[in-house]
Amino acid sequence: MKHKKKAHYRTTFFDFNRYFFKYLWYINHVIISLLVVLLLCAYLISRAEGMSFGDSLYFSFITAFTIGFGDITPHTTIGKFMSIIVGLAGIIFTGIIVAISVRALASALKDEHEE
């Protein structure tokens, strides 16, 4: 019985992954657009703040995913404005990933229930 239950969870996990990437593919243009916004903002921040592109890219992703270590901060008005844009894009990105995850889990559990 234990072995069957373990295989059952594995099947649900694989179903979740299958649905997650299926739904992610449906909106891949949105995900790509958000990543382009992050890259563009990182470039503009690097130009405005006079920092390397690598540092500004790091700053953009840390800000977008709401980690915010605080080791790099913008000092110019343009840099601060771009940081706001990065934060908003990150919130949208996170919301989309959570929504896709919930939908994928619901679909996987529905498949499990129908078996």
C-alpha cells in the first residue's frame, strides 16, 4: 500500500509539472515581455547610475523578485523610476507564476480525482 501511495504522489507531481509548463506556454509572450522589461530597465539603470550591466541586472532581478538585499541602491531620479517599473513588473510576474501554479495544481488534482 505504501508503495502505491508513493507512486500516486509521483504521478500527481508529474501531472502538475505537465500542466504548469502547458499553461506557461500559453502565455509565453507575457513572460518574455516581462523579462524584456527587466532587461531594458537594467540597461537604463546601468546607464543612469554609472554601474556595470551585471550589477544593474542583479539589482533588477533582486528587486523584481522582492528580495531587496539593499546592497545596491539607485541614486538618480531615472534609476529610482526604473526601480519602480522593475518592482511592478516583478509583482506581475510573481502573480502570474502563482496563478499558473494554482491552475496546474487544480488540473492535476482533477485528473487524480477522475482516476
